[in-house]
Amino acid sequence: MDFKAYYANQQKLVENYLKNRIAKKGISKVDEAMEYSLMAGGKRIRPILLMAAAEAVGSKGYNYLPVACGLEMIHTYSLIHDDLPCMDDDDYRRGRLTNHKVFGEAMAVLAGDGLLTLAFEVMLEQKNVDPKVLIETVREMAMCAGNFGMVGGQGLDLEFEGKKITPEELRKLHAGKTGALFIAAIRGGAHLAGANDQQLLALTKFADLLGLAFQITDDILDVEGTEEELGKPVGSDAKNHKSTYVTLYGLQAAHELAEKTVAEALECLEMFGENAEPLREITRLMTDRKK
């Protein structure tokens, strides 16, 4: 397959849907702040993963744009809040000033709140899916985004700051903070496309390993990358005294662990044959990246 063309097309579908949906304005300047971060670019990995997972099962991914784009709104809200002075205190995201640097801290908090709330409104606008399947999919996404998933992982991140933690604790932290939304994306696409139990199990394991590989790569790039390449400051983990796969294992061992995890993730896709080729290519994109 021509993966570059495939990815560009999926990215355009997501961008257009988000642009049209965020154009529906509310009653205050919070809309401008929401749009600033939502339309700041990025690879749109999570919605494209959702569509690719649906395709692995044999469906058409673009049929599920509302749910996919709702997930991207959840991801964007988390970035806005993660950049706040009370969290990671970052000035740049995707090569632009972070939301609170442009709109102020209070408005940035509201922009994140607004995107999180809008996400569920958008996901429930999904058509041509069994309502029971849609409700279960959205319920799972809420759980992955909340205290059992991303928010829980962010809580552990704060708890562990400045502390020496075990590899098991680090894995638990990032399974929530980073991995949970990958599981939401991939299981979400599988659910919507009517995956059977065996397919869902394989894709869930794939998603878990993909999230781990992505995080290890992120930790490596925080040491080896440049701000120009990444679109955000490097060295923020060290600045915030955070344990990472690099600080726990060393740089070379982290590289080896990333490669091993990618290989295990790709093995999970064997049963899907050519239908999973987009997922394979996205895995390589996510774990061999500069930005």
C-alpha cells in the first residue's frame, strides 16, 4: 500500500471533520481557546488508529469519524492541562505557544474542560452503529480517559515526581497516562466494526504494547531529540525529576526494549493479514519518529 497517501488522506478527513465541528461556536472566548489547540496540527494518531483498527476487522474506518474525532478532543484537552504551570509547565507544544501562554491559565483550564465535554457530545453523534455498541464503546473511552486510565496515570505521575520508582510502577503509570487512550482508540474501532472476541483480544494486546513502545520512544527522544524536531522542549523529564525508561534502564537498554516491544506488538496483528497493514505502518511511524 502507499502508506504516505493513505495517512495523508486519513489525516485530511480528521482535520476537515474537526474544523467543521469546532466551527459551531458557543457563547464566550473559550471557543477560540479550544480551537487554538484542537487545530494546532499534530499527526492525529489516535483517530487514525481507531479507523485503522476498524479496517483491520474489515470495515471502513471513515464511517466512524465522529467517535474518532471525539477521541482526538479528549487527547487535546489532556495536552492543554498537561502543559499548565501546575503540571509540566511547558511553554511550547507542536512548535507553538501553549494554550495558557496565549489565553491565560484560567481560560486554558476552561478550554480543556470544554473539549472534554464536547468530545462526548460529538461521539454520541455517531450514526449507523447499533446504539448498544456505541454506548459501550463510549463507556470504555470514558473509563480509559478517567481515573482508571489517563487521569489516573497523570495522578501517579504527580505522586512519583522526584521519587525513585520501580519498573513495575513506571509501567503502571504510563499504561494509564499514555497507553489508555491507545487502547480506547483501537478497541473503539474494533467494537464499532463488529470485532469478535478473538480479534478484540489480539487488538487489545497490540494496543497495550503499542502504548508501551510509544512511551519508551518518547523517553528516548526527550534525551536525544531537539526542540526543532519535536516541536516542544526536550529535557522536561529531567527538569521535573521524573523517572523514565531511560533513567531506569539506560539509553541503550531503552532502545533495545523499544525494539522488542514493537516486534511483540506486530506479532499480535498476524491474524488480520493485509487488513492490518495500516496498523503496522502506523506502529513504525509512532516508534521511529522525530516529531
